[in-house]
Amino acid sequence: MMLKEALSAAECVALQLANDADRYAELGRKLRSTPFSTALTVARGSSDHACNYIAYLIMARLGRVVASLPMSLVTLHKSPLITRDTLTIAVSQSGQSPDVVEPIRYFRDGGATTVALVNDIASPLAEAAEWSMPLRAGKEQSVAATKSFITSLVAGARLVAQWQNDPELLAGLQALPESLLKATEADWSPALEVLAPAKNIMVVGRGISFPVALESALKFKETSALQAEAFSGAEIKHGPMALIEEGYPLLIFATRGPTQAGLLALADEMRGRGARVLLAAPDDVAQRDLTLPVAATPDLDPIVAIQAFYVMAAKLSAARGLDPDRPRHLSKVTKTN
């Protein structure tokens, strides 16, 4: 089921892009006309990784600093947070968890602009937010989120494209369904050979590729019971490198952009230290181990990169004798306070 749902992402993205164009344009005008002193994201799990991507786009393209809200400040500490002149963006597949819904309600009641990118448009989160934008991923039954994560990234990029009123990014979004279909055909079988017997792995990205590293590490844990940690390429030398020993596996996402050169250099250095590096990079990088598909513009590359990863992750789970649709101790909807 995980593989089937992952393979359907292109169709879901096409459906999303075919709908709500006027609503996104209206939201873009609202964001351009509203001064924000604070911008926050509210999410858990894979949705929080999507928020990392959205926050990076907002900061890189619009110059607004974005922080991830520790939800317990609202749900448990009842802190008197200043909500005026604040943009608060929540991302959720189910829209059910109280610690996502309550902060959005709190900030909206305090006068903030609240946006929910949510798959279940009839959920409490959708009702709590001023602007509820449907992901249109359809019902997702696999515990491991795939198509809902990809559609969350797309919805976030649509929000940014309309806020910035950027024709290049808007055009790149329209080309995504075709790029996602191509990404499902990427041959990542070399990763299966390395990771099927593995006990642990570091997943590395930087900048716009770091959210993909975070999401990949989570999926390794969820679906393959593989101890995985995600690190920024800039942080790995600040302590995590002490774990590197002969044969230690590293998956490095070197997507296009200003961080790519440093990640390629890191891959070479880690190979020199004995690590078993799986360098995922576009086809113009000769030393790559895995070919990363690319989108119409580099800021959309993480969306097609995770598509290629998901196909491999589903196959890896089966290769390790596990069922990715029934991970231990997990359920589809998690409700925390």
C-alpha cells in the first residue's frame, strides 16, 4: 500500500494544481498586503518536515524569518503569546491532533493570519484556520505518509509562489506531475544492496535538501526499523562524525543550489574516512551513487527527490522482511497534547 500510494503522488499533485487556483491567488494577495512581525509553523512528524521546507522557501525568497512553534507553550504551559501581526501555518494529513488544532485556534482568536494545509478539509484543524487549503491527496491508508507529504510540499510551494507572485515558480509547479512520474522510475537499487543488512545510517542534507533528509530518516525508522539520524552537512563535523567507522552508511542528498558543492566535498571526505557513502545527486555529478531527479527549478527539486526515495524505501522494507504498511507501535492518526 505504501508503494502504491507513493506512486500515485503525481496524480494527486495534478489534482491539487487543477483546483483552488483562485483561493491561492487570494491568499497570496492577503499575505502581500499584511505586515507580519512573526511567522510560525505548527506540525508534527512528516508534516513538520514539510514545514521545514516551506519555512526555508519563505526565508530564502521573501526574507521573513520563520520559527517552528513548540506547541506545548500553548497546550500545556498556557503561555501568553503575542499573536497580533503573526502568520501561523499548520500542516497536517488528518487535521485531528489537539496540539496542532489548539495553537491555530489560539492564534486565530488573537488576530493572527492562520493557514492550514490539510488533507481532511472537514477536520477540526481545517475548521480552526482562517485559510484552509486542501492537499487533495485522497484518503491515505498506509501508516507511512507519502503522497500526503508530497502534496504538503506542493501546497507550501504554491503558497510561497503566490505570496511572492513569482511566474517562474508558478510555472515550475505546473510541470511537477510529469517530473514526479519520471522520479518514480529512478533506479536506486544500489541503496538496497547497502541498506538491507544495515543497522544504522546517517542521512545528510543542507539548506533546501535538509527537510528531505529529515523525512528520509523518519521513513527508515518507520518502515525498515533502521536506526537513522538526519544531520545538516554543516553540523556533521560538530560531533556526529565521531560515529563514522569503516562501512558506516551515509545517504547524502546533494540537490542543486548553493549547498551542493559543500555536500559533494563532504561525500568525498566521508569516503576517505571509510564511510559507505550513498551520494544522491543529479546526473551531471559524476561521482554520484544514486541519480536524483530534478524539477523545473531547483527550489522544487526536494519534491521529486523524496518521490524517488519513497519508492526505494518501500522496497527496502520488503527486503528487510518487514511490512511498511504495519510498522510496530504506530497508527495512522496520532493525537498528542
